[in-house]
Amino acid sequence: MTQEGDVVLVYMDDTPAFFARVESISPDVKPDWFHAKLLVLQVPLFVVTWILRRGYIDGVEFTMGGRPMRLEKVVAPDAEVITDGSSPGEEESGEAARKDPGAAGGSAAKVVSILERRRRDHSS
């Protein structure tokens, strides 16, 4: 169930269009309809208020001006603890590169220490 403060991804014609934060959800004068105030997260920021049924706010497809629309609540992925500074997908390719420098699309490149190079340049 989407609530105030949640971030949603807005789809237009089944294509992701923009992210928005739900600022408020308040009842409309018509029963079962609500004013959904959304802060559109793009530059420049702007606010829209759409009158929607609760189901539409929670992800049921609706149309606006004849275009299919949908709000999808964004759930942040769990943060993985990475201790070696590499991203999760780099782990396998990094191991392969250490075993065989030509593996994983890499070449046998020489690692140059900037610190050592500076020492040599200043001592000359």
C-alpha cells in the first residue's frame, strides 16, 4: 500500500517516465476518490495533484487523456556490505584477471605508481 513519503515510479504507455514522492493523499469530495499530491523528482522539481482511486495509487493501471498510466512503489534494494571496494559483479572478473591477465577482456597492463613516479621526478 502506497503511503505519504513513498517514492513511486510513474509509467506512461508501459514505459517508465519519472520518479515522484507522494507528498499527501487526501479524500476528494467524491466517495472512493483521493487527491494524490506528487513531487516530481526531476530538474526542475514541480508538484502535481492527481485525483485517483485508492487502487490507482497502489498500482492498478488507469488512463489519463487516453494514455495508460501506472504508479509503482519503489522499494530500495538491501545494501550489500562490500569490503574490498569492488562492486558485486566485479568479483568473478577480478579473480579471473588475477589468475590470467588476458582473461576477462583485460590485457597484461603495467600498474604505474604515481607516488613512485613523483619521487623520481622530484629527485632528478
